[in-house]
Amino acid sequence: MWLLLLLSVLGTCWAQYNPNTQPGRTSIVHLFEWRWDDIALECERYLAPNGFGGVQISPPNENVVIHNPSRPWWERYQPISYKLCTRSGNEEEFRNMVKRCNDVGVHIYVDAVVNHMCGNGVTAGRDSTCGSYFNPGKREFPSVPFSGWDFNDGKCKTGSGEIENYGDMYQVRDCRLVGLLDLALEKDYVRSKVAEYMNHLIDIGVAGFRIDASKHMWPGDMKAFLDQLHDLNRTWFPEGAKAFIYQEVIDLGGEAIKSSDYFGNGRVTEFKYGAKLGTVLRRWDGEKMAYLKNWGEGWGFMPSDRALVFVDNHDNQRGHGAGGAAILTFWDSRLYKMGVGFMLAHPYGFTRVMSSFRWPRYFENGKDINDWVGPPNDNGIIKRVTINPDTTCGNDWVCEHRWRQIRNMVIFRNVVDGQPFTNWWDNGSNQVAFGRGNRGFIVFNNDDYELSFTLQTGLPAGTYCDVISGDKIDNNCTGIKITVSDSGNAHFKISNTAEDPFIAIHVNAKL
Ligand code: AAO
């Protein structure tokens, strides 16, 4: 009886930590600023066949149209209404994407911007992605509707009405983040409107949410709208399944608000992960890969089963948010592939892969003055993601998730799912290796000299295809072959000047 009660309590409160990916699919990819019709195609032609579990999409609700600068990516973080109507597509296209992706077992995770509406200083009118009228000065958003009652103007105690000090949790949650009109989520009415929006998405078939700017909402206010959410759509999800929740909270330490404040609601983004991994791989601050032996909680990160991890995100790849210059991105592709490879091989956290667009990055006094530039477009209309004969993307879509090294490590993570972290080896410097039980093994050389060692892999004897330098095709390997002896040992040789100075083998790439 007590056990049953305990199980049912655990059952309901653990649900929101479960990513709802299909069994054996262990990562999601953020297709930043993609159109819905392109995402549907990508689910069918690439993500499903390569074992991706899901897609984080850009905010699907109506946003303000910004002309100065011209259509920045960040206009989508300024909501005007909860109509599904953006540059990525309308509601019909959204529904079509959700259905087609779910039908091939790839789930959709919505970036939910519910802390605020548009900026304080935006001009009133109908310059929004669906043409809805709004008047920020009067706090009027009739398409929701929200009015002056629904904002935190009275509650915020700073002179400017803005967050002035991140050391004061009241400011951070009750005042405006960079001028964005802060919703009064203590009000039942506001909570019900947010829940209605999220339920509309759940009913269509989405599997979960990234909750933007969670740090700027009280955890209890969030719980109040999360508790109103429907179970997931029965067409694709088991009875009683709950939305996966991961909250965007930037906690690098030293501020009033902690990631752990939010564990009751779901998972939390672990921003220390990418900041530290970038520092280690760049060998800054005296860091070296040998120190990664106790990566994870040992580095002061949150518990693994609460963490959503990533090497870079849409903010810190361009100097927004937090993490600074250490963050690795596609612009540093060689180190980036190692970073993503390490993340996907290591058991800590639930992993999200970034997929970006290229922009004309231009530094002045250490700051990228083009950090605002929006997605590839023709007169504002987002360009299609074209696919080149070599399977990479055109039209300035970077498609990191299609890089062989990254795609094959997404598969590696699926193959080693549930296996323990084993057979760690290091040279005391930047040459390290580790295994995942008897299913996979990975070796890195980030030193300035060759690696040449015989290491215990934990794998069954045989010849394996290195999935970093090549692919296993028709029982042949297009890259380096590694022979594992009966004792589980194998010799690895990695030049420090190799195109990719790391090797990864797993049991599904055995020849
Ligand atoms: C735009 C314009 C603004 C204008 C505004 C309104 O750029 O000039 O005032 O419109 O008209 C995105 C863009 C913003 C954009 C906004 C709306 O990034 O530039 O503003 O859309 O269009 C904070 C939040 C975090 C947020 C991050 C960017 O806590 O939630 O700022 N991320 C999300 C989204 C993001 C989006 C929004 C939220 C808003 O991912 O794309 O904004 O919807 C500290 C704090 C962090 C804080 C950062 C940056 O970080 O801890 O919480 O993030 O500062 O303000 C060290 C510290 C680290 C610190 C960091 C930076 O690393 O260790 O803790 O330094 O100081």
C-alpha cells in the first residue's frame, strides 16, 4: 500500500524530467530559425534514419517585426500573441510538421516565451508576424488579450523598471529583462492564458518545452501554469505521458538565483557545461583534458538527471547570454567537433545538439557587431534549407547535426545508452580515453604531439570502424580501422595534426 502510494507520487512528479524521446534515441537538435516545412522534411529524410530523438524549434507564436536592425533573430523573443504564426510558418504548417515528425518517431520541443511580451519601447501598431494589433506603451495585447493589469509594473521596485542587479532575486523576477514587458504570472488569469497556449501545442502533439527566461519567473508561478498542462496527445504518446520541461536558467554561480530552485518543475539548462568544456579544450586557465576524469557533478554541475546539456546555444554562440569567449561553436570547427564528441560520448545529462545558420561575424573591440543578424532570407522570407550532393546544407545553413563526426556521435550515444562510464585513461595532459561498458570507446588527442598507446577498450574482440574519420558502409570502413584483441586491448595512434584528432568505435560499427 505504502509502496503503491510512493510509486504513484514518484510517477507523477518524475514525469517532466523524461524527454519523451523514443527508446534508443537519446539526443535532440535545435534547428534554430528553420521553417516548419523544412523541419518536417528533415525529420523524414535525416533525423529519423540517424536516430535523433527530437527537435527544439524556434518560438512558434506571433512576434513583433523589427526593422531596425532588419529582422534580427531575436525578434522572435518578443511575443505579440499566442497565434501560431511566424516567419517559420502558420498553424497549418506547424501541425503538418508535428504530425510528420511524430509519425517517424522524432518529437517536437517548443521554445516557450512566456515570461514577457515585446519590448517596452516598440512602436504600437500591427507590425507583427500575423498582423495582430498591439500597444506596448499602454500594455495592450488584444489578441491574447492582455492589458495593464497583467504586467508587473507595480511589483518591480527598481527606479528604471529594469533588472539592475542580478544579486537581487526580486528584481530578476519582477522587473523587465532588457525592456521586455514582464507578465504578472502571480495572477490566475495570466497563468491560464499561458497554460492555454501550451495546451494548444500539447494537443497538436508536441512532446515538451524549453521555457525561455525561466530565471525571470518565480518557480512557484511556473508550477502553477505547468500543473494545468494536459497529458500528451494519445496518437503518439502513452496514456498519462507528461510534457518534458527544461527551463532556461543561467547559473554560473555567484548570483541570487540557483538552478536548483527550479528542479521541482523539470530539468534545467546547465550553462557551466559548455563554458567549462570550452575552457578545457582551448586549454585556457591551466585546464587540461586529464581533469575531465570526474566530469559532471564532480565539477560542481547539477545532478545529471536534472541537466539539459549543450556545447553552445543560439545566444552564446554569438556573445549573448553567458559563457563568454570560451564557448566553442561551428566557427572553431575542429575543437567544436571534439567538444560535441566528448559531450555525446559522456553519460552526463540529456544532450542537445546545436544547428546554426552562418552570419557575417565581424568583431569590433571584441564584440561581434553582427550578433543580431537573422536567418538566411530573401526580403525577409526565410530561405529553404537546400541539401548539397555531399549531404551538407546550402543557403548558409550550417547543419552541424549533419557533419559526419557529430551525426555519428549522436548514433554512438544511442548505442551506448545505459552503459556505465568505464576504462578512463589519460596521459596526465590532453590525451584521454574512456569507454561506455562493453559498447563503445573514444580516444582524444588535444596535445601538441602524437598519441600512440595500447588501451583497454572493454569491447569484444574484432575489427571496428572509427566513426569519426569514416563510416561503416556494406561491412567496409571508409575511415581508420581499429583492431581489438581478445583481451579487449587496441592500439591507437592519433597525430596531433589529424583533421579530427579523436577516434570513436562502437559495437554497431564492428566489421
Ligand atoms: C533585444 C535587444 C535589446 C532590447 C530588447 C527589447 O537586444 O537591446 O532592449 O530587445 O526591445 C534575445 C536577445 C536579446 C533581445 C531579446 C528580445 O538575446 O538581445 O533583446 O531576445 O528580442 C539573460 C537572461 C536569459 C536570456 C539572456 C539573453 O537571463 O534568459 O539574457 N536568454 C533568453 C533567450 C534569448 C532572449 C531572451 C531570453 C529573452 O535565450 O535569446 O533574448 O526572451 C548574466 C545573467 C544571465 C543573463 C546574462 C545576459 O550572465 O546571469 O541571466 O541572461 O547576464 O544579460 C558572466 C556571468 C553570467 C552573466 C554573463 C553576462 O558570464 O557569469 O552569469 O557574464 O553578463
